[in-house]
Amino acid sequence: MLKGRRWVTVLGVLLLAGLLGASGVAQQQGGVLRIRAMDLQNIDPMQLLGRNDDIHVASQVFDQLVILSRDDFSPQPSLAKSWELVDELTWRFYLREGVMFHDGNEVFPEGESREVVADDVVFSIDRAKEMAAGINLVNVVSARAVDRYTLEVKTDVPQPLLLDVHRLSSVMILPRESVDILGDAIKTRPVGSGPFKIQSFVPGERAVVTRNEDYWLPVNLDRVDFIVIPDPIAAVIALEAGEVDVIPYGPADEGPRLVDMGFELARRGGSFRGIGFNVTTPPFDDWRVRQGLSWAVDVDTAWQAVIPEGFGERAYGQVPPWVPFGYDPEGLRPMDGYDPDEALRLLASAGWKDYNNDGRITNEAGQRLVVELKTIPGAQVRVLTILVTQLQQMGIDARILQQDVSVWVDDLLGGNTGAYFDFSYAGSTGLYSLFHSSAIGSSNTHFYANPAVDYFLERASKTMDYDQRSSLWKLAQTVVVADRVIIPLYFEWTTTYVSPRVRDWVSPWGGLNLVSVENNVWIE
């Protein structure tokens, strides 16, 4: 009886929130939502690093302990109905009762599902610690089931940001049986407890998920189709033609026109745009080359020529304005500059100059200075094209190599890069993920190691005081920029374009929430 009353309460709160969010228009059940994807490869929840579209599909199939609020990215209940900090090293989570894994599949035949319990969360956390390169659980010492619905997580040092994106909130919960039974097939037909079940997954083409009738919250949509359209302009054409309803990460330069046509522009944070260096790859292993290239490009001219006003902001470091600490444009701006003459001088000191007076920058052996920027499609291609043209005019053999998302990610993770389009931030723990030496070979695609940066990031990650944590974050960022691991370009607001028939949409952040305690997407 108690369980029934709880369900009625949850249902009532959700429906009321939905009605209010829809401005008094009653939600409707049914319909198919079609979402554009740039690429789809693999939805094993522990192999999602850098693949946003795969994360969007996976977050329909799996539950997470918490979601991040649509308003301020604070943790909100999901599979965990509540949690507490028992002491500075111990977190305790209380799980919802009656949440069931999907049935009608190879793992759980129809009618033979079982309940999600604390042991499943322990298994998923342990598997994430072992496999998930994109989830930072380095400070998690242990996870254990206190009882059937209670989980305890211990850390080695205080972790004020443990529930942030790319940390515990990003762990998707799966049953141990699915790993044992499915093996490699977990990449395309996994079993979870989320609001939708996987119907089909064809890498490079399409994913289809259907309503989980037994979900612990009501689900409005019948089905969600994720349709691969790699080219951003083709995606915009598909949106205009009604072939897709949502472009989660649309080109910013199309924003004003699409808004005028009646499409909704949904914003929630955004992404850093810059040039990143693999600091172990010649000639980018030389600071003078990286700094020289930074002085050689006129960033303001390039990004302002492409990104409409109100859709972006100049970046001087990698911490963005939507992260609550560490954002430091005033402190970092003096380190930025456009000075072609100084760029040539610095490059010459590194052995790269116009030896033959033929307008080409080479080394003494006559080899050209080559800067090949690997990138994925998007508005940034036009920005990078302007910057590459500036480098070419200085005699540098600069070019752009546009890649599919999966190829680009694999190249970054494998170190098959020199200079590349750098868009990652990874939320409020981003600097640790991207620049701490322990992340080399996974999320640290710069292959960068600096003991001072490690020290500042380690202290910041366990500092409970907001002001002290912010100061340490700024110190770490200052060293990263001074080492010229990145050339910051701009922050681009997340530009999600949504058909007006789609209601209660929340743009993705650490997952795509179509059904949650805060929203329930429906088609009008």
C-alpha cells in the first residue's frame, strides 16, 4: 500500500510539472520523436567517450543515479531517490524500489525481469572504474551495497563534485547478466531499466528505441528515432522539411534564420571551441611552435565573421561562463594576442623560418612547417578555414582535415594527432579530465603532463570551500594556457533547434533527458 501511495504521488507531481511546463496545454501520449545524430557507433555505457549521439541513445536505455537539473546543473533524483554525505569521505544513496530491468530480450525473457538493486549499481560503478575512459572515478575507493536499496560510496579524499557530469552522475546502471550473456552484443542491443527499450541499432545509420511500458515514471512518446545525418547543412534541410524534429547540436550560424522560421532555439550551457595540441607530437612538442602559432592567428576576426552575435563569446581559457567557478577571462586575456611579427621570430628561434626567401616556412632540411587541423563538421569549420588561410599567408603549410566523428575521436584517443579542433570541456570537472596526467590515454587527448597543474587540480578536487576551489582552478588553467596546450577561440552556446510540435524539451547535458522528474517530452 505504501508503494502504491508513493507511485500516485510521483505521478501527480510529474503530471502537474508537465502541465505547467506546457503553459496549460495538456500533455498527449503517443507519437514518434525524430532526432538527428552526427554518428552512431556503440551504446555500451562504458564505451561512450566523446560520442555524444551514442550517449543520447544510451541515456534512454539506462537509468542513472542522478540527473543534472535543467536550470543549474545541480543533481536531481533519478534512480537514487535521495542521498546524504555521511562524513566527508562517505556518500550514501537510497534507491527507488520497484524499478525493473527491461524484459522481452535475450537477458530477461518476457515476464521474467527483475528489480534493480544496490548490487547492480555497485557492479556498474566497478565496471566504469575499470573500463569507462570518459568517467572520472579515480577518487572512488569502494562501492558496496548496505542493503537491497542502499548504496555506500567511499572516496579517498573529500569529493564535493562527485555527482557532477562525467563523474558518478554519468554511470549508467546495467545488470551483470547482460555482460555475461550478451558479450560484445552489448554494444548494439544492451539491456537497462530506462524509459525506452532498444529496438534496433545500426552503426552509422539509425537507432530506434520504444516506450518501456513498465517504467517507474509515465512515458509519453511511443518511439524515438535517432537518424544519422553527418553534414550539418543537410541536417538543417531535414529539419526544415520535417524529416527530423530536433538537431541537438546545430550550427550556430543558422540560428537567426531558423528562429525566424518558427523553430525553437533551446540553450543549456554550450561548448568550448579551440585548437588543441598533442604536445608529444613534433613539431608541437616545442612550446615555441605552439606559442608562435597562437600569435599568428587573428582569432577575433575569424570567430566574429562566422558566429552571430548572441550565439557565442570569446574564449581566453577553457573554463566556460556556465561553470560556476574557474571562469577567468580577465585573468587570462593578457596572455592572448595577435602579433604576426613576434610569431615569425619565435618560430625562427625553434628552427622554422623562410630559409630560401620563397615565402615558405621550413626547417634547415627544407621540410615545410605543416599544420593539419583535424576537425568534425560544424560552424567551427568556417572559423578554422579563416585561421588556416591566415597561416598560409605567413608561409605555413596549413590545412583542414574534416573527419567523421568516430574517426576523429579514435584519432584523439590514440594520439594520432598534432593539432586538432578542441571542443571538449566535460563540465565542472573538465580541467581535471582534460589536463591531469592520470587521464593521458583517455580523456587527456593533449597527452599533457605538468606536475604543477596536477597539484592544483588535485587540491581543487578535494577542496570543499568554493572560493579556494575557484582559485586553484584558475591557477591550473593559467598554467595550461601559458604552456599553450590550447589556442582558445570561443565558447559556442549549445544551439539545439527544435520543431514547435515538440514540447517539454531539455537540451542534453551529461545525457539526454526525455523522461525525468523534471520533464516528459511529448508531441503536440
